[in-house]
Amino acid sequence: MSGKQIILLVVLGVAVLLGTSAFYIVDETERVVLLRLGQIRSTDGQPGLHMKIPLAESVRRFDDRILTLDEKIDRVLTSENKNLKVDFFVKWRIEDTAQFFVSTQGRETRALSLLSEIVGNDLLAEFSERTIRQAVADERDEIMAAVKVKSNQKAQDLGIQVVDVRIKRIDLPDDVSESVYDRMRSEREEVIKALRSQGEATAREIRTDADRQREIMVSEAFNRAETIKGEGDARSAAIYAEAYQQDAEFYSFYRSLEAYRSVWEDSGDLMVLEPDGEFFQYFNPSAQP
């Protein structure tokens, strides 16, 4: 290959390189800044294919979508001089590309740092005007709305639009939380002891009343049983007397048979009795009176 051919190939390669570097593509999700020798030439880069001067001009690209800043503040002082921890996030996007590039040197990390400082200071100011109860429950939405408005106004100097500010979580600092938990635990234990003592006293009263009711019921049942038994004995005696009056001889004979059976069942096979006694009067006619 001759020297002329080599030179021609080199020139052709440089021409191709310069030709390809003269074009750039802008995506729909991007914002671009066209720089000429470090100075902003244009920021109106619509999606599509564009031209630039090779070597003299360069392109800086930024995300045009809504981005998220997730941050937290370890110490937030309320109007009661109470410390809180606040976790929050910010939804933001680039509104003015040129202003964003100038104020942040085109670095997203710097933009996040500046935006975090703006929103954090506004949160500190809002919490300092409220009590813990107001900050946590009553006026939480008002805090977020106020911080969004104030932060958005300040962020315009950065070419940024604050879309939304949300508080994710509000906690007490770790050392304060531990002391609060200890106090709550102590209070709960005192309540438990009081309830247990009250329950034991109530249980004793219930047992005492139950024992008293049992004694009353047993006494009443015993009295009722004795009354019924007395009535039954009286009724039995009346029946015996009535039967005796109807046939005294037969009644006496029947009672003797009952006595014989009772004695023989209880005494077994052996009995020692006088045969001439009154007990055997119905077995020994000579013994009858």
C-alpha cells in the first residue's frame, strides 16, 4: 500500500469520526445541554436526531423524569423542646435545564445535597412551631403542604420543581425512646399489679360468698330433709297404729316375722336363744301369754 493510500485512509477515517460525532440523539426521557467550549449554546433539545459541531461542542444529558430524594433528619426540635427523628422523601424533577446545569455544575449528587438541605430546613422550621401531638397527628398534612410550597419556591433557583414532599415516619430518638419505653413498661407493670391485686380481692369475696351460700343451702337442705324425714316417720307411725288397731294379733304376728328375718340375716348360721322366750312365742304355743 502506497503512502498516498495510507494518507487517504487516515483522512477518510477522520472524516467518518467527525461525521459521526456531529450528530447526537435525544431520548424522550432526557434533557440535554449543548455546550460550545464550556458555554451553554442551547437547552432546547427535543426528542430526536440533532447536529453539533464536532470537537467544539459537547452534550450533557439529564433525566427528565420525576426523581426521588429519600432522606432523614436525626434531630428535629418541636415547640416543646422535644427531639424527634423524621424520615421523609421528596419527588422532584428538572424544570429549567440551563439553571440546573449552572447551579449544580451538572452534577445530580450536588443537586440532591442542595435539595435535601432546602427541604430539611423547611421541615425544621415547621416542626419548631408545633407540639409533638400536632406534628405527629393533628397537623401532619399541613406540615407537608407548607414544606412543599416553601421548598418549591427556593428550589427554583436550582432549576428544580418540587412535585411532592411526604413524611414517612416520625420517631423519638433512640435514647429518648428507650427511656419512654422504660417508663411505659414501669407504668404497665404498676397497672398489672393493681389489677392483679384487685382481681385477687374480688376472687376472695366471690369464694367467701360462695362458701356462705353453700353453707346456707346445705343447712336449708338438711332442715328440709329432717322435716321430710319427721313427716315420714309420723306417717309411718300412723300407718302402723292404724294397722294395729284393725287387727292387733295379726299385726303382732307380722312384726314378729319381720324381726325373725332381720335377726337371721344379721346373725348368720348360729343363734343362741331361749326357746321358751317371748321371741319364739309364735313357734312355741306354750310360750304365748
